[in-house]
Amino acid sequence: MSLPENWEELLAQVNAEVNALPYKADKEQYRRIDLWESITDAGTGDCEDFAIGKLRRLYSLGFSIATLRLATCRVEFIPLQDENARLHAVLVVETPKGQVVLDNRQAYP
């Protein structure tokens, strides 16, 4: 497992920086139901764009690609009218302390 020495600090920093960027649903931004882009390319995005942006930033900071995984799930407890809004994506990072989930809806740790 190849991680920078200050990996915990970098996870917190990247998660906070990317989470501070504006959220914008694909429907509003691209006029499409779903489009996977990197938030660093567009400056705004939805959950998978945040996760891809974090992956790209961490990789550029020395995290091995083998430690970075995109993950998707259904969020059932959110009462939304748009069924696509119940789908969610996060970045999972393999660390010496186990797997860490970086979510655009939560601070790290």
C-alpha cells in the first residue's frame, strides 16, 4: 500500500477543499440525468463528480491508485421526489487504519 507519510492530513485537506466547491445536480448542469465528470474540470458537480475529483487530487498527491476506489449506493432514507437523487457515490480509501469513506456530505474524519 503506497500512501504519503502525511496521508491522514491529506485526506482531511482534500475532502474539505472539494466539499467546499458548489454542488450542482447533473440535470441542472448538463441537462442530463447522469453524467460522470470530475468536479475539478467543471468547478461544480454532484456526488460522483466530488468523488472523482477527490480521487484525482489524492492520486496526484502520491496515493497509489490501488488504494482509491469509487463506490456507489442507494440512500433510502432521503425523501426525495427524483429517484436518481437516492443514488450516491463516494470515494473509499484503503489506509493502514482500514477503509475510509470520503463523502461530499460529511467532513473527515
